[in-house]
Amino acid sequence: MKLLVTGGAGFIGSHYVRTLLTGGYPAFAGASVTVLDRLTYAGSLANLAPVEGRYDFVHGDVCDAGLLDEVVPGHDVVIHFAAESHVDRSIDGAADFVRTNVLGTQTLMDACLAAGVRRIVHVSTDEVYGSIETGSWDEDAPLAPRSPYAASKAGGDLIARAYAVTHELPVCVTRCGNNYGPYQYPEKVVPLFITNLIEGRPVPLYGDGGNVRDWIHVSDHCRAIQLVAEVGEPGEIYHVAGTAELTNLELTRRLLDLLGASPDLVRRVEDRKGHDRRYSLDDRKLRALGYAPQVSFDDGLEATVRWYADNPSWWKPLRAEVR
């Protein structure tokens, strides 16, 4: 079996590749892996150092149709992680998000169609639904994105599903909540707050801190993606819900406690434009396939704090790049 992983040098993609190549997904044991990544600011081959030499690497862009026509043929499965994903950056400038997340997905779907790829998983986000006051979204909920990032992911999702319907391309879409874990670029809230607190710096908390997110460890998310790659029904969407629904203030307090830091380090800052109040996913469809998360939030967050404390050589060089 040959597997192509787009965005495989990023946070979630690299976790998937490391796990696959160290025997974590028995159904794909012995698969050869190609990683396609543009190595933008959030992607780094350092994220794949534990499996160096065990995969083929292509430095390239999912929007490059000519390159994809060379790379995709011969691969049986494609896992599409490649995306621009930081909401704040999308507010400052949306063009890169639309290009990568919409055009990149369309270009990849064309290449997969031409190459006769047997299985594709398009990895997306709960943010395509907007904000929900109570309850949880199921997979039939209408899309109502409220940020340029979320809108660009929704566009990519619709492209993927259109290829599934029009061309019978065997693609599934997964939508997940907020991920945390090792190797996450330190502009995202969990690694940003952890690394700030380790260095005794203040942490910026948006608005009243009451925005609610559903948290999942990256290993559980990747296990869900793998399950969909194995047995998901082509053309279907699968939600991957988290294990803890917390306000940003509650998350901040957990991190302060784990790092023994003073609450005085919390700095209230002006809220993000169009800040979604709450996300929540109903993942019964995925659980019907046999999925269940394995990492409790308390254990996962403690392990994540420990990883950043033990690996300053990975994150300190990135701090100068963080906005």
C-alpha cells in the first residue's frame, strides 16, 4: 500500500505519520508513505525527526497541479491535512486561506480523480458551522462559517463532497474540534500559553474568556482519521468530538495550575473579531464505526505540558516567529 499525506510536516499530519510509521495503525502496517508539504511557517521536518528516513518527502504545494500529476499516481490512499489554519492570520489576510484551503483541495481532488486513488480523507474543522449556543451539531447541520479561515475550510469541504457526488470520487470528510498535543506550533492557544508560562511571560486571554471549545488530544483525532480511512463510507462526513468542553478561562486556569504559575500572568486583551462563542459536535456516526477516544483531557494536558517543558529546543526557535 502507498499512502500520500498532504501537510504531513504540520502538527496533526506529522502526528499521523509518526504513528503510522511506528506501527500505530495495524491495518496500514508496511505501507510506504509520501509526505507532501510546502513547509510554510507551521510545517517543519523537525516534526518528523523521530521517523526520519522512513518516508519519502516532496517539497511542494497542493495548488501545483503539475506537481500533483507527478506525485499522486501510484498512491492508494490520500490523507489531506494541508491547510492554512490559524483564525487570527485569516482575519489579517484571507487570500492564502482561500488559495490553499479551497483551490488546493480542488487541485488535489482533480489529481486523485485522474490517478484513480482508492480512498481519500479530507480533514476539516467544526468551525465550518459557526457558533452554537446549546446542543451539538450533527453532520447534517447547515454550514455558517464566521471567519475567513472557517469559510475557506467550508469551501474545501464542499469541493470534496462535490467530487464525491459528481465523479464518485471515494472521499470522506472529517470535522474535528480543537486539538492539542506535542509539536503544535506555538501560535495556538495551548502551546502559546504553556511556553509563555514556562518563561514567566503573561498570557493573552481574549474578551471575557467565556468562549467554549471542545478539546481533543491529537492522537485521538488521528485515530479517528485512520478509522475513516479504513472503513468510512465514501461521500460521508464524520464528526470527531473532543473529551472536554471548556471555556478559555477554564483552560487557562488548568494551565496555570499545572505550571504552578500566578493568575497575575493572565492579561485580558480585546476580543477577536467575530469570535465564535461555542462549538460542539455530535460524533455518534463515528462511534458507530467503533471509535472511542482513549486520552482523557486531564492526562493529555498534563503530558502536553510536560512535553513542552522537556523540549525547549523544539519550540524556542519558533517563538520569534509567533505574532
